[in-house]
Amino acid sequence: MFKQIAIVEWEDAVMRDMEADDKPRTAIQTTIGFLLDENNDHVSLVNEYNEKDGSMRGVTTVPFGMIRTIKKISIRKKREKSDSKAQ
């Protein structure tokens, strides 16, 4: 089903601690998963996929405005073993 795995580096918002008077900041996150959806607005990755029933778990959606880099890796199907002996 999935044709690519993606490694997405993105800036996540981190809440500040109001009591400690911290300034707002971001944290660089790296998310890796099967590429579920990519359009002009966002990218979505899924961490687990069940081929038998099509169920998915661990879906992460990141808006493009927060993405720093995306690296895509193509997934190839397993090669069928062939009988290499000549007849």
C-alpha cells in the first residue's frame, strides 16, 4: 500500500512555564513513518499499518509551515524468488 517512508524534521511549539517566566520557544522534532498524505497544506505519516484489515495507528500530521526538511525513501516490493536453473 505505502510507496514511501518519510523522515520529517519540523519545529514544534513548546509551551512556556508561566511561573518560571520562560520565553516561548520551539523544539526541533523528527518524525519517521509511512507517507500517508502530502498536499499543499500538510504532510501525514503513519507509524503502524496492518495489511490484513487496513487499520493504522500513530498518525502524525504536520502543517507545511512547521516543516524544516523532508527526506523520502522509496519502498520496493519483495522480489519473487525465481528458479535460476536452466531447463
